[in-house]
Amino acid sequence: MQWGSLTFVLAVVFFSTHAFADPVQKSEDIVKFFAGAADLGKSRGICVGTEEECKSKSKAKDAPGEKSSLDMLINFGLDSAELDTTARAELGEFAKALKDSRLSTFNFVVEGFTDATGTVHYNEGLSQRRAQSVAAFLTASGVEPARINAIGMGEKNPRSPNPYDPVNRRVEMRIKTQ
């Protein structure tokens, strides 16, 4: 009886910390990041993926003292376009930022990606569903649909040299310049 109670308590603690995790980025940080891109000089984007993936990408591309990417943790399971609780929290902050008057003139491209598991044709559809899942969440959160363009990229541009690495299952968002 004691073991059963202990297991239940540990499960509640584990799942409750995951279910109510604070987002990595707050909406004000996102607004400040993109508002600084008004000149559309150096490209800026959001890293959407695992924490390791985002850290390694920003180390490789950031110039000293200049932040060129904003890291958010949005992951997808194998063969899934479903947003988990952490992704919803992150995207909730992103939606708040997009509704801020300082970003009201920006439109965004949401690009979905997959790892190499599955056929090229299947992965193109899955990546499109991932991008649409993020776009649907943003529009349901009050972002105007015309400001979001969802695109499936399939297996193109993997983050990891290993094409089957789960870090390649991601969505990236960037300012639409055209």
C-alpha cells in the first residue's frame, strides 16, 4: 500500500511540473527581440526545438554581443503534429507577443520540419501538418490568420547531421520579408 501511494505522489509531482512549466521566453522578450528587427537587416528567427538544439545553433551563429535567434522549446513526437503542454505554453507567449502593437506590422512564416523517418512524400505532409498545428494554435489565440503562413519543408535543412535525430522534428518561425 505504501509503495502504491509513493508511486502516485511521484507521478503527480513529475507530471504537474511538466504540465505547468513556465515558458522559456516571455512575450515581452519576444516583442523586444523582433521589434529590434524593424530594419530587417540581419535575419532573425526563433529556434523551436529541444534545449540542446537551440543552444548549439545559437552558439554557432551568434556574433559576440549580438543575439540573432530567440530560443523556444517546441518539440514533436515521432509521426506527430500534436502540441504538448510545453509547446502550448511557449506558443501562448508567442501569440501574446504577436498581438502587441509593436509587432502588429510583422507577418510570420511557420516552417515545419521532420526527421528522415518515413518517405519523402509522407514527411512533406507531416511537416505541413506540424506548421499548420502551430498556425492554428496562434490563430485560436487571437493572431490574425493573414499574418501567419504555414509551410511544410519535409526533411530539408536538418538541425543534426544524423537525419533520424529527433531534434529535426521541429517548427521554425521567422519574419516574412516578402
